[in-house]
Amino acid sequence: MTSHQLNETDAETGSWFPVPADEEVPDGLRKLFAKARERIGFVPNVFRVYAFRPERLSAWFAHYRQLHEPTDGLDAADREMIAVVVSSANGCLYCLVAHGAALRTELGDPVLGERISYDWRRAGLDDRRTAICTYAEKLTLAPREVTRDDLQSLLDVGLTLEEAWDVAEIAAMYNLTNRMAMATNMLPNDEYSAQARPDGGGGELSGEA
Amino acid sequence: MTSHQLNETDAETGSWFPVPADEEVPDGLRKLFAKARERIGFVPNVFRVYAFRPERLSAWFAHYRQLHEPTDGLDAADREMIAVVVSSANGCLYCLVAHGAALRTELGDPVLGERISYDWRRAGLDDRRTAICTYAEKLTLAPREVTRDDLQSLLDVGLTLEEAWDVAEIAAMYNLTNRMAMATNMLPNDEYSAQARPDGGGGELSGEA
Amino acid sequence: MTSHQLNETDAETGSWFPVPADEEVPDGLRKLFAKARERIGFVPNVFRVYAFRPERLSAWFAHYRQLHEPTDGLDAADREMIAVVVSSANGCLYCLVAHGAALRTELGDPVLGERISYDWRRAGLDDRRTAICTYAEKLTLAPREVTRDDLQSLLDVGLTLEEAWDVAEIAAMYNLTNRMAMATNMLPNDEYSAQARPDGGGGELSGEA
Amino acid sequence: MTSHQLNETDAETGSWFPVPADEEVPDGLRKLFAKARERIGFVPNVFRVYAFRPERLSAWFAHYRQLHEPTDGLDAADREMIAVVVSSANGCLYCLVAHGAALRTELGDPVLGERISYDWRRAGLDDRRTAICTYAEKLTLAPREVTRDDLQSLLDVGLTLEEAWDVAEIAAMYNLTNRMAMATNMLPNDEYSAQARPDGGGGELSGEA
Amino acid sequence: MTSHQLNETDAETGSWFPVPADEEVPDGLRKLFAKARERIGFVPNVFRVYAFRPERLSAWFAHYRQLHEPTDGLDAADREMIAVVVSSANGCLYCLVAHGAALRTELGDPVLGERISYDWRRAGLDDRRTAICTYAEKLTLAPREVTRDDLQSLLDVGLTLEEAWDVAEIAAMYNLTNRMAMATNMLPNDEYSAQARPDGGGGELSGEA
Amino acid sequence: MTSHQLNETDAETGSWFPVPADEEVPDGLRKLFAKARERIGFVPNVFRVYAFRPERLSAWFAHYRQLHEPTDGLDAADREMIAVVVSSANGCLYCLVAHGAALRTELGDPVLGERISYDWRRAGLDDRRTAICTYAEKLTLAPREVTRDDLQSLLDVGLTLEEAWDVAEIAAMYNLTNRMAMATNMLPNDEYSAQARPDGGGGELSGEA
């Protein structure tokens, strides 16, 4: 038996798997790519890399996108916050950069978004968000120890049962997504680094401490 | 603000969330339930519990079922083995009992299946399965440390690139599924405990050591 | 100096050490073996493997057997439960299979026994058994952090001082036994897998999830 | 005995300790503050917070500043990289934001600098920087296991003995500094978030994944 | 049900359990106590504390004492070294003080004995002792990961199969003993601190660093 | 490029770096060495080893010595206790031996000092010292989780704000110092082992358990 060998790492996306050219991608996904280009100006590398298995990408994305639908008690920023807290606990570069950018945008607060990506505990979050982050981190790092009381703590800060379920399902989903990103070696598109930063930065010397 | 309170834990499934009665379940899922009853004689509790959010169940299951499609180099037993190894690393009761039963069945070896569920390292697996379990456990417990060499190790034991991807995606998926099971407190149906056991056991005294 | 080399792994017991034939075993142990055969139909592999050092086996077993003597407040099932909880925390294949079988038998509840072996926290145990499992797991995983209050928690659920001591000593003993099993690579006898399983299983298809 | 009570958390710096007003700060430090204002436009919060104990700040800073003196084989960017890798291993918000900005500046590469702050392993570093990061992370997380071979690995990528010492001393220093930042609850100045970001970002929508 | 309450902690031994007076101790143990007094001038607290359950003490000690019988390739100092390495990994105060004293004595080297008790890796041990300590620590901290190669590493430094078994069984035994010491809160007799120290110390000022 | 090679390990100090001879040491440090010889009879190895980088030694020592200045509520023994607790959590041989000796001396209680070096939790400390040790250990092992309440717990046992800061800064400093000791492989001077031991030990047989 001659074993298969990995190709060179894909220069653009970082992937250790073959990355299909645009014209090789099935129609359904090509529409998804086009829509992304239209909305944000580029195709996120998660799409390009996952397109090695197009049906899987479609199935994953159909599930994933449901979880980012905002509700009254768990808005778009809250949902990105959960993504970032889980990705920080797992140490996922792709998701921290891509969803870090999304979090800064949705919060409309680039400083707060960056803080959450490094340490949500010291980001000055209110009780509601603290309860959500606490739950998401625990489900990520010590799922066996999650209790009924942990679930009740989400209701106690005003979430509905459905929203509490969403906190759990978003956290669970990023435990899948983080691992796909790290297993394939996805790198975040450079564009994310520039998104939703404070004005007036760009290029001066950094501080001494 | 009056916060919501959890109901009593559902006696049959263990769920901390409301469990819809059969007649409340949407048509699509009712067919899924019926098919399960036909094939295995009961509705797995994961279906009943996840049906609190029917569209989520449909989306998750559409993704999940793709991952259990056997291929030449990664058969049904191998795929259940990955499920069990990940569930053991995460300590997920529901998945260890339900997929432990599936693994015993697919292997056609109740002793080996049980051993894998407790410690795959001492189950006497061959090099191919050892490489698969090693990868799945590492992606579960230390995803940040997974390298290109880890991926190549799957190709080295004869997997195709697609099958190596499947090992990663199944492992990633059970990191989602385990967390949903633990977040909702799903309990495995009693029926699993009886499936695919060796003959001639049933009820005698246990050994002294 | 020419260093010693390990023999082939013993096919029947898994041992990395030489396993004495029945006729090489000293008289005292031969009686022990015979008694086991009579009671349960086979000689547990722990006896065969440990018989490489017959005086050690005798000394260990003389201590060990005292710890499984039931008392009013800590019956045979409770003692097997401690064995299983410690073995689960340490991940000991031999003891999980062998004492898992004993636990199912003593409980007279194959489903509950299996659940405890995978995750005692979700097995639906009452307060008394929860306190016992909590203590045994903590003494196993974080012995330095065990406090006087932890000990009092055993008295608070009705145990006598002697029974609280027994919880500690059984847990301590399985920390020895698990390590002997893993250091020698003991494999559980196949017979355990069949013991005390629910009726009506055996061989059908597994569930889909 | 009446115990002391903490003041309100300082709004500007986050400190749990009293933060001296500018005019209360001793002369020597006032010069340091002025110099910072001149060079980077603001006084880093580490100075304001540490000024509660002015002689300590002077002593710490006199040691600390020596460690950032660049050499031929370990330049300013390399030294900031060590700061960021240690701060990431310890999860220190203040240092990740402040030295993350410095690292982006010194590298002249905002994307690479951000990547290192989230996961240096996937940042595409060359062998020399990989060896340095590996050593700094190990000395942070498992100092007892650091060996002579680990030290030799720094010389093997071209560092002098003095530069290898510097890698260790910088890593050790940030293990002090990170803990002072977290013990006092220092928050990074908002200005850091804007420094050395890529052009053309600012405010658009984030990507969908 | 009125639950039992712990007595005051025993002033002399630290025990959280009742400590029998000398005259309450059964004959067999009284001889053991007398022999200890004769040989070392005092009764080790492990005997006093464990005497709450006299038959257990007898059984444990009958097993334990076998393991300290020296052999050509694993002498008394080596066996105490294993005790100390395991006790250090578990953080057991009683055993570190009591067996630390025994190790200093058996080695005839108070400095080396003290070093091993704090960090065997930096104590300058030869290859044989390094292999033994490596094995004992791994069996203590990561028993599931112990392999056949780990066992062979003991034979490779000249141990017989029986001595390699002894390394494992001594390590396993101290995993029991450490937990009994911590579960009962045994404190070491003061006398141990004075045993086998270097000459010429006693009472001067300590160093500045 | 020919890479540098480490010299032989320095026999006297253990250092993996070159250790300057006394006459190579700059004047300022030579005075420090002379003063140490006068006060305690020898030059601590930390001075000899750190003298490879004389300006660093001066800067480190200027900071370090401030932290051991006793105050009313945090005396010399308390400060050595923090050094020992941090060094125990990090497992630093050099600091455990050297500051273990200092702690025995400052406490005037060789038994208590030794106990703290192995397990401060079972050393019978009062509430004030327990709070200090708890804080120092947490800042060492889980700095990200240190909260405002942890800081208040130091004030609650009577420390001033300045003394609470000192607890944090001493703990932070030993996280630097421990890592320098382990990165350079400093070995403690033999003299420490003899300091401040109880009378009447020296050389007799150790106990049997």
C-alpha cells in the first residue's frame, strides 16, 4: 500500500486539504460565495476550505446560520460574543479573528470587542452577559460538570427557555467549528483585521509598556 | 422582571427542557420518529429532547447523518468508534451508552466494543484504528496542538484525504453532540443497555475482583 | 550489562509480565482460584496476573477483601459503586469492566450500573450516594484538597465514622488496584461483559443516534 | 479589628487600588509619565496603577526596560513577541492589548501581530521564532520540565548565550508583569486598540463566518 | 436521622478520626508500636491514626512492609525514593516528611534526599534512578498512558522483571497510602524533621536569597 | 551558521550558563557577595549564576529586596511564607531549599517551616496566614481567575492596602525568580539544608513508615 501524501499547504487559506478553484465549486455554494463577496467584499476562508466537501459545507452552514438569528433577549452581538468566548477557550485563531471582527461590528464598540476576545472576565460585562459567558465557557471546558443550576442561571438573567437553549447550541456549534478550523488549518482572511477598529490609529509607535 | 423557571426534569428522557408530545412534533420529524420505531423499536431520546427546537433537530440531523455514511476505508464501525472515543474523552453518558451499543453492533464484537468505550488504548486495536483514535482524541482534548503531521498520520495508515477529513469532521461533530446531550441532560433509552451483548450472561453473580 | 527483555504479551490476560501456569501457583492461591471457578465459573485475570508475585497477591487480597464486607449503611452495591467511580476517574479498563459487572449485579439494576460506570453525576443517584461518589472522586483526583468538611459530608448523609473511613479506604485501595491493573496491562475476562445485562437485547441493530 | 475596604474600582484604569493623581506622583515618575505622553500621546495605565507604590514602579521599570533593548539576534519585535506569547499563555488582557499593539508596530505587520496574539502556532513563524515561542511558552506553563536541551534549542537557531538568557528573562519578567496586571485589574488604554491596524478597515459590516 | 459529628481534630496526630489510646490497641499492634519505639524512639503517627481500624492497619502493613524489602537492583534507598517521588506528585505532607527522613537516612546524603523530595528532575540522579522516578511519577499522574515501553525502560537500566514489578507496586501502594494520610489528615511526628540532617546547621540566619 | 553550544554544566551551582569567577564580577556585585559571605558564610548560588548578566542581577535584586522589607502586618516570616508557597506551586527546587531555610529561621519553628514547604494547607496555619497563602497560590496557578473578592479577603484578615499589594507583588516576583532558577538550573547551596533544623536529629535511623 502506498499511502497518500498531503499537498503543499494552500497559500491563501492555509488549508492542509485541496482547496477547489471557484469554477469547481457547485452552483449552490457559488451563490453563497457571490453573496459574501457582495456583502463583505471577499469570500471567508471557511467557505473556501470547507468547499473541499461541498455537501458538508451546505449542511453545516444550514445549521450554523440558524444559530445567528437574533432574538429580543439574545441579539446578534450576544451571539457573536458566545462564538468568541468559546473560540478563546479553545484557542482557535480563525474564529477569534473572524468572529472578533464580527463582535466588534455588532457591538459597535471596537475596544470592548477586542477585550472580550482576550479575557471576557475583565471586559466589564454586565450580569446578563457575564452569566452567558460563564455558561458558554463551562460547557466548552467542563461539559460534564454543567448542571441544571447552570441552566437556571441563564433564565435568571432574563433569557427565555429558547434563548437559553441557543446559548448552549451556539457554544456546542463553535466546539465543532473551532475543531474544523484547527483540523484543516484555516487562516483568517486579512480583511478581518481591519474591520471595525477605532479611528485614528494606523501606524504610530506603540507604547512602552 | 420575573425570571423563567425550569420545569421538572422530564422523567423519561432526563431533559431539563420541555419535551414535546408526539402529536406536537412537526410532520417531518414525526416520520423520523416512526422510522426509528420501525428499525430499532423505540425513538432515541436525542430525537425527543432535540424536538424542543424542531428546525434545529432537522438541521443537525441532516449534517450528522452524512457523517455516518460508510466508505471503503472508514466503515460503519470505524465511524462509531470515533463517536465513542470522543464521547469518552468528553465523558458524555448519553453518547457512550447509545453509540457504545451501536459500536458493539457494527463491530459484531460486544467485548471489544465495551473495551473501546472504557479505554481504547488497551483495547488491542490495530495500527489503523489506533491512528484514528489517537487523532480523534487529540482533536477533542488539545485541538490547538493538532498538526499537519497528525493529519498525515491518518493518510499513512491508508485513509484517503476524504476519509481523513471525515475522521476530523466526525470528531468535531461529537464535540457538538456531546455538549448538547450534557447541556440538556439527555439520558439514554434503557434499550441500548441490552443491545449486542454476549450470550449467556444475564443475572449471575459477579466475580470477586 | 545485558538488559532483560519483556516476553510477548500474554494472550489470555494481556499481562506484560510472565503469567504462571495453574500448576506453578502456590497452594494457598490455588484454593483461591478454585473457589473463584466454583462461584463465578472462571478465574479473574487479576488473580492470574498478580500471581507472578504470589505473596504480594495474598497480602493485597487479604487487605482488599476486608473492604468489600458490607455494613448496614454501606452495602455491597455502595462499595462496588466506589470502586467504579474511582476506576472511572482513573480510566482503568480492567476495573471498569470487572467491577462494572459486579455493580450491575449488586444493584440488581443493569441500566443504573452501566450509567454509573460512564458518568455517576447523571445517573440519578440520591443524596447519600451522591455524597459518597463526590468524596471518592475528589480523594482520587485532588487528594490534597480533601478537607474535614468533605469528611463531615459523609456523616451528614448517615454514615458512621467507620463507614466514612471505609469510603476513603476503598477509594484509596482502588487507586492502588487501578495502577496495578494498568502497570501490568491486565485485560478483563470476557465473561464480565455478559453478566447482569437486561433481558431481550443480544444482537439486534443499534439505534441511529 | 475593623478591616479595610476596597474603594470603588478606578474608572479610567480599572485598578482595585487607589490611583494617585498626577500631582501626587513623585518627580522621577512624573518625568516618565511626561515622556510617555510625548512619545505615544498618553500615559500607559500600567504606570498610573503601579504608581500606588512609586518605588516599586521605579524598581520594576528599571529592570523591565533593560529586557527590551534589542540585539542583533533578538530584535525589538522578537522581544515583544515573547511578551505576547507569555501573556497569551497566562491570559493577561492588559498585556495582550498593550504589547499586541507594540508587536504589530515592531513587526510592521498588523495581521501577523494579531495572529501571534491569538495562536502563535498557526501564525506561520519561521524556525527561529518558533523555537523562541516554544521555549517562552514552556517556561511559562511547565517551568519544572524545562531542560538543558530546551536551552540548546535556542542556540541551535542562532541565538547567542546572552540572547538565550534574554528569552528566559523576558518570559520570566512577563510572568511577574502579567500577575501584577491581573492582581490590580489593570485595563489597557483605549488607544492601543487603534495602533498599527491595516488600512481601509474601520466600521464596515463583519463577515458572515 | 441525626447525623454523626466529627470530634475535635486530634492534637498530636492531626487525625479527624478518633485515635485509640495505647491501652485500647490490640495486642498485635501494641507489639508493632513497641518495636517502633525501640528502633526509632517514637510511634509513627500513621500507626496511631490507622489504629482506629486495627485489622485494616494489620492488613495494610503486612502488604506494605513486603514492598520495602531491598533487593540487589533496588535497594532500600531506591524504594524510599519511589515513595518520595509519588508523595511529591500527590503532595502528601505526611509521607514527604516521614519518607523524606527515611530517604535521607538510606541515601546517607541529607542534601540529595531533600532535593529529591522537592524536585527529583534537578537532583542530579543517574540514568537508573531517573528511569525509576520517571516511571513512578507517570504511573501516579497518568496511569492510563503507561505503556509496555515504559516498563521496558526499567529493564533497560538493569532491573529484573521482579524489580520492575516492585517499582510499579511501590508506586501503586503510595497512591493508596498518600490518600489515607490525606483523608485522615495525618501529621508527621516532629522527630522526622531532625533526622539525618547535615552537621553544623541549627539556628543561624538564613541567606538573603 | 555554526550554532553555539552550551558548556558543561557548572559543577558548583548547576548553571547551564557560564558562571563568572569572583574576580570577573563587577565591583558593585563583589560587595554584595562579600556581604553575603559575612552574614551567612557563603555566596548564594542565585548571585553566582545571575552574575552572568551583572546589570540584570543588580536590577532584579534592587526590586526583589524591597519586597522582603517587613511591615507591622506582614512580617519577615510572612514574606518568606509567600515565597515558599509560590515556589511549591511552581515546583522550584532552588527556592524551596533556600527560602525553606529562611522560612524556618524567620518562623523560629523548623517543623512548621518544613510543613509549609510541602503542603501549607495541612500546616495548621491561622486564618490570616491561610488567606495569604490562598491568594498567593491562586495568583500563581490561576491568575486570570483572581477577583476583587480575593483581594478583599486579604484586607478582611487585617492587612492594609499596601500589605495586600505586597502579597501580590511578592507572589508575582517569585513567579519571575522561580523561572530564572529553573531556566538556568540553579542548585541551592548545600549549607541551606542544615539551617534552622530541630536539635537532636542528625544521623539516626528513620522510621519504618
